[in-house]
Amino acid sequence: MRLHTCLLTAACAVGFLGTAAATPYPRSNMPPAVDLGLTQTVAPGTEVTLTVALRLTNTGQMQSLLRSIYTPGSANYQHFLTPRQFAARFGPSSATLAQLTQHFEADGFGVKRSATAQLKITGSVKAVQAEFGVHLHEYQVASTVDTPAYRFRAPDGAARLSPAIAGSVAAVLGMSTRPLYHPNLASPARKTLGKAAAPLISSGAPNTSDPPGEWTVVDFGQYYDVDPLYDSGLSGRGRTVGIVTLASFTQSDAYLYWNTLGLKVNGHRIREVRVDGGSGAPSDDSGSSETTLDVEQSGGIAPGANIVVYEAPNTSQGFIDDFATAVDQNVADSWSVSWGEWEWLDTIPIDDVVDPTTGRTVTTLQALNDVLIQAALQGQSAFCAAGDSGAYDANDPALAIFDYPGFTKTLSVDDPAAQQFITVGGGTTLPGKQVYALPDGKTLTINIPS
């Protein structure tokens, strides 16, 4: 979420003390990873669980149905599918599932169906390397003053599929456990060395003294004229909001925030779903502030709604599995995500798969597209934060990969913001006069007429 608060709660910081830090998300100050050697040598006995994303079927009919479901006047208008109906019409067939299961079991894997179009296969490093034609390596990233050290696993190239299953597999996820995604969280400048905080002035704001950058959800209701909806009895009661995230959080932080603002909420409205084992303990290093902010803002704007928080490891596998769980459970009426990375980075051989017949490489982009179209057909509204860099995500310093001498004009959209079946939200500027302090000591004044 892009709306920032003056109260990310002191309890948030307290809640992070004394707990083991989860894997940090990518930052510009992280040292390069050091190759420790082959996984089978460095970590013998390691078992690997992969997610095999399967191709959807009847895609032409699927696109046609999608258009009709969202076309007013159509016989199918808003006649949404259940997950079971979607699986029956567009998921992999029973014959395909049986054939893939037999194939992987014969090659030494345990197999189970984990989602509509996903299989989980578990096997030894040796079995993974033989099946997909890669070598798995262990890597170490040293600690910095800001982040702890951590290790991850990665293959030495793109996986290659057996011709026997290539036609049924869209992606294979989990060979790499490198953290990929960064939270789209930005904070306003704070008062330092006697200088004024930014923004300095805001006029035209009804009934609140909080400047932009320090709004609470109560201020949001006033700025965006949501209060009349509350006055009419609309509070989100009977609805469920989902948060798809890659960092855990401390529930009491959110309740403290709502209670401090005088919001009346159900004391048991939050449910956490830990996907692939979850995101580890709450920590600033892993991005828990983003999760806390998302829960506080969504739950504060809709104080009567229930909240389900889907938490997965910060990997390509975790990200896709997180989305697939939220969609297959079909509990949340709408859900949002505030994590991403430049979409081009999803084409780097980390979890890529090469079809030996066509030579085509499939990435996580297609796997996520298939999950999101299922959400659309089920009537789940999906939202994501665009990131402050807009269409120029490569300039985001959190990418920690490219060292440009200045601003690059390379079109580079954040994923999942680039996906066609998700609604992207960015910043807004409201009528009135706003004065912002710039890093060079100058000020920027924005005047927008009402």
C-alpha cells in the first residue's frame, strides 16, 4: 500500500526484538554472493521440493468466458466460477496429472497436487539434477551493518524438460531459493539535523492537521471522501480482505494502530496462512514493515472486514505458491500485494525452463499469469502497488543489480504490476498547495486547483 502513516507503531519495533531474523530482501548495499560449491557436497542429504506449474487447457474458451463474465448484459455477466469449476474446465486433465505423477515417481520423486495447476515434487539433489539437467550450488551472502548474512541455493542454468512432459509443464520453481522481491514501501523524509521534515505545507486538507506522508486511515477517509460510505453503514462487514506477502508481522501492532485511532474492530479478525513454511520471524530486514502497513491500512479502511494474510518465503517459488494458495482457497473477496521486481529480471535463468522441442523458455511470468486469470474468473479482485519508479523500475535503488550513472529511460515495469489481470495502484496528488523539501535543501511546490 502507498498510504503512509504517522504510526507504524512503536510496538512494531519492539515486536522485532529478540527474534531470529528472516532472510533479508535485496538491497543496494548487499555484497556479492560467494559460490560455496555444489549443494550435494556442501549440504549433503539435502532434499529439494519443487513446484511444477502446469499448463492450463481450453485457453481459447477461457478467454472468451472471461470477456463475457465482465461484459454487462452478457448471459454470463458476473457468473463467477468456483475453484472446482475452474479446475474442471481449464485445469490439467486427470490423464495429464496421472502421466506426470508416474513420470516423476519413476525418477525418484514424491508427488502431490498442491493447487489447481500445480504439483509439488520432492527428491534428492541428485534426482533434481538428473531430471532437469542442472547442477545446484550453495551461495553465501556476507552480513552488512544493515542486514544479516544468509545462504541460498541456485542452479547453474535454465532447467531442461524431458520431452515426455514438456507439453504439460509451464514452469518449474524452487531450484533457486535466492530472495528476489523487494517491498514497494517508501517513507517520507523525516526531520534530521535541524532541517524540516517533508512535506512542509499542505493546504486544502479537510479536518486534519496531518500532512501528506503522515496520513492515518482516518485522514484517508476525509481526503478521499470515504466518510459518507461509513456514515451509510459500509465498513467491509461480511467481506474478507487478503494480503499476499513475503514477510511475517506481529498482529498486535495492527490492533494497537486501529485502537489508537479509535476504530472498532473484531479482536480476532486476522488469520495468517503460512505458505511453504511461511516467511520466518518478523524483522525489518525481511520487510515486515510492509506487511504491517498493508494490514493496518487495508484493515483500517475497511474496519468491519476480516483479513487473511498469506505469508511465503521471498523466492520465485514462494511468490507463485502464495498467489496460488490465495486463489485456490477463494476466501478473500479482494487481495493485494506490495512486493515485486522489474519484470525483465524474471527472465534471468533462475527458475526458467527450456522446452527441448521448441527451444522456448518459460518463466515465472506465465505461471503467475495463469494464477491471476483463475482469480479473475472466480471474481476475486487483485491489486498491487506499482512502485515509486512507475514505468522505470530499473531506477529503483532497491534492485541492487545495476549501477547506472543517472536516470535510465529504459522502460522497465515492476512485476506483478506488469500482469494483465491485476489492478495497479500508484501515488495520487490531491487539490491544494503542497510544499516538499528536497534532498539538496530546495523545495518543490505543487499547486493543483480544485
